[in-house]
Amino acid sequence: MITFDPFWELMRERKITVYNLEYSYGLNPADISRLKHNHNYTMNSLDRFCNLFHCQPGDLIVYQNQGEIYLPEQLLLPLRNS
């Protein structure tokens, strides 16, 4: 699962509050809620955040493994012999 935990850590380090996000940086409350609840974001939104906060995507998101995911056999492609 991808989380925005690094984003919130960055905000703490820079002393940027949720209030600042809305009123100083122009994020709407729905965007802030999506960040808080780790909802999906587009690459355009990540690009906008990187531009806004002068950072890299890795400063905003992190992948946390929630265990292995197994695909049904019919979805697996057979290996080709070279």
C-alpha cells in the first residue's frame, strides 16, 4: 500500500499545518482529506505537490508491503523458453 506518511513528516519538519495547506498553499479540504486517508492521487497531483513543496516524490509517498499478493493461476503468463 502506498501511504502519504512521508508527506505528513515533511509538513511537521517544515512546520506547515493543515490550516496552512488550505489557506497558504491553496489545497482544498477534499485534497487534504484524501492525503490523510491515503486515497489515490494522480501523477499530476504528485507533480503539483513536488513543485509546490520543492521536493521529490519519495519525500511524499512510501510503499509499505502489506503481505504477498497471489494471482490466480489463469492470470499468470507461462514462461517462454528462449
